[in-house]
Amino acid sequence: MAQPLYAPHSTVHPEFPDLSWLERSLRVRHIMSTAPLTVAPHVSVHQAHTLMQQRQIRHLPVLEEGRLVGMVSDRDIRLVLPSPATSLAVWEVRHLLAKLTVGEIMTRFVVAVTPDTSAAEAVRRLLRHKIGALPVLDNRQVLGILTRTDVLRAFLRLDRELSEIA
């Protein structure tokens, strides 16, 4: 009988070790980035875009009086940038983006986690909502951010540690 082209996600390779203990113990606080760069809603899209490019980041929590009110991503910003085929001059584009604020384009209903959320649950949320980052909150105060990059770094670290054990 031929092998199926599609194997269900629940299939476990017989040589793969049982890591259920890891899923139960690894928490967001172990893999998140702490003290993320944040912006206020009144910051211009141009300023936020420049900041994101300089710091090479793709997500900014938006805070008002120290509380999370939204998130802005590089995708949100790209969606408001004019097409390269625009007839606007560079200075006109900058002027328009200087007037547009982060508060006008941010995502307001933010999916978030706490530091004690399991890493597996955080990854499920990233996948379910098709997002690239989760703010890490404690009483609406931003403690950190968990990005897909953080998850991949954690995977590499675990892979290295598991290979040393084997």
C-alpha cells in the first residue's frame, strides 16, 4: 500500500522523544523579549515607520498613559503607504504620512498573553489569529512582546540543548 501524501499533525515520529513535559513547563516569560519599544497613538505613521526600520522590528505596542490600546505592525504601515506607481512626489508622501497617526491605523482589539501563559498556547494564538506578535501583559501593563522570531530562537535553543542530551 502506498504511503499517504498527507500525514495528520498528530503523527509522531517513533524516534522523536516525548516532550510533553516541555509543553507543560515552558512559559512565555522564558522566551519573550522584555522592555519592547512602544509608541503613543498620537505618533505619526512616518515616525513609527522610521523607528521600526532603524530598530529592525515589525511590531510596536501602542500605549496611552502606560496602558495598551493597540498594536501597529509593519504590514499596517505598508497598507497605508502609497503605491510605487503613485504620482505623488516624495515630499507629498512624507507630508501625508506625517499627518496620519498610529492611532488611526493600529489594531485596537489586541490578542495578548501573560508571562505565565504556556509557550504552546501562545504559539496556538499566533497561528489561530495569523499574527506575528503578542504583547505580554500584566494588568494591561506591557511587560514584553512575544514574536515569531522569539519562538524560532527558542526552538533553536531547545534543539541545541536536546541534541546535546542525545
